[in-house]
Amino acid sequence: MEVERVQAISKLSMSINTIPYEFIRSENEQPAITTVHGEILEVPTIDLNDPDEEKLVSLIAKAGSEWGLFQIVNHGIPSEVINNLQKVGKEFFELPQEEKEVYAKPQGSKTVEGYGTQLQRELEGKKGWVDHLFHRIWPPSVINDRFWPMKPPSYREANEQYTIYLRKVADKLFKWLSLGLGLEEDAMKAAIGGDDLEYLLKINYYPPCPLPDLVLGVVAHTDMSTLTLLVPNEVPGLQVSRDGQWYDVKYIPNALIVHISDQIEIFSNGKYKAVLHRSTVNKDTTRMSWPVFLEPPSDQVIGPHPKLTGNGTLAKYKSKKYGEYVYCKLNKIPQ
Ligand code: OGA
Ligand code: NI
């Protein structure tokens, strides 16, 4: 079966200046009428170079509990490494269609890995204006070469370099988020899988859309994993929900966008909030983003940390294996 990629739909849509009906959102989702404009309220930006570690811990803890999302600057990943990651990803998506299809997610495959377009339609039968490529980047034991593009030739090197630096950032964030809960610095990382934590890279490719006010890229959701560390390109589009309203996340060159995801909300017994977010698309430019989902191994059991419950504080979440959590979420079964 031939799958229609949004990249191809975009080309046709741009020439006839209209889009297929299944991409048009109902009014309560359309970005133009559901986004707060001209608000001063802004997602926190945190400078990781601050020598005052206590201050950093409290800024991160506050951002994690009030927004569930923050940007980090001076994170230690050289801009050249980020630029290369972006360059090779863009080059992959600009390959002729048949060269990308070599990496297509096989039909009926159990893993998310591969090049693709969301096949399963959402409630109301709507589709997102986005194509993607998924593959794991760490640890080496879970890497599946089959889904790493051979073109451009520097794809592998650029992704490996990024992974080296990204792991250091992730470890610092787990430490500070743990301290922010009053726990030992290694408590969080140990509980979510320690060195077995899996790094799943996704590249989102949002081609131009003649009617961007009526569509969404990725529909409102929280990420399932622990943390998501995202590099965007210069085209804004990520939005976060706070107090029932949608806000644009401003583009800061070289910043990384940190999302608190479901497993950290659970581990923290609700002190940190998994951020509800979505993405919008652009009229004449392509937006791209590179989120990395930090996923516990499938049989890792995650629940509220024992020190955060007891003494009259109830556990607000069940403890369960990450794999079961994912199964329930994807199949819309209550957790
Ligand atoms: C996602 C996501 C947002 C973005 O892929 O899970 O939320 O900015 N992407 O592309
Ligand atoms: Ni997301």
C-alpha cells in the first residue's frame, strides 16, 4: 500500500491553494482562534552556566512544576554539533521520495522506528500536517542500523556526536530535578532505568501549508517518556498549554527545549507536571524539530518515589511497567 506523505500533499496543496478536508481542525482546535497573542507570559529560560547550583535547582523545580517545560541555554552542546544534526536531518527529508521510503516503518512492525506519517487517524478522523523519522540513538545495544539513513553520508557521525553531548545534559537535568524534590541526586535516574535508559530520536518535518490557521502539526498531547529534549529549527511552531490557554514557545537560537513527560510526573507524585503541548505549521517555510524521548526500558516499573508519599500523602499514580503504560496510552485504556 502506498502511503501518502504530507510532504507530497503539501506540494500539491501549495499549487492549488487548498488542503484536503481531513487536515482541517474543528474550531476548538484551530490555532488562529485558540492561541493567546500579545501576552507577556513566557516559558522560562534557564542558563545552565550559573555557578549557583542551589539557584539552578530551584529554577528548574519551579519551571517543572509550573510549566512542565523550559528552555535551556549554555547547556554545553556546541552549536556546531546542533547545526550538523539539523543539516543532515534536513538533507534526509530533501532526498527523493523513493530514497526516503527505504527507511519506511515496516507495515505491522511493533516498534515506532522508521520513516513515516501518522497512519492512525485521530478522534474525528483528523490528520496532522507532519511526516517523521524515528530511530533510537542510545544505548548501543538498542540501536537498529536499519533505520539510520545512509544518506547524507555524514548522517551517522552527526547523530553520534549529538548523542554524546546530549547524554551529559540529560544526566545533569535528572540530578537537578531529583534534588528539586528533596531526594538524593541519583534517585530519579536510578528509578527510571539508570544506564539502560533509551534515547529515541524523532525528526518532525512540517512542510509549508497554504492554510496554516486551520491545521495542526502534532495534536495536543503529553509525551509518554521521562524527559523530552528538543531542538527546533528557526521556524516557530511549538505551543504549550497553561491554565487552559495556548502559548507560543519563542525560538531561541541554540537553546534546547526540555519537556517534563508522563513518567517524571508519576515519579514526582505530581509535583512536576507533564506539559500539554502541540505544534502549528507555517504558510511558506518548512518547520523541523528533533525531539529525543528519554524512555525507560519496557519492563522498568515506575511509580511515585516512596519518600514522596506516606505521612498522609497518598500516591496519586499507580506503579506499572513502562511498556504497559505505553500500551494503555496508545490504546486509550485508563491508566
Ligand atoms: C512531538 C512534539 C513538537 C515540536 O513530536 O512529540 O511534541 O515542536 N513535537 O515539533
Ligand atoms: Ni511531544
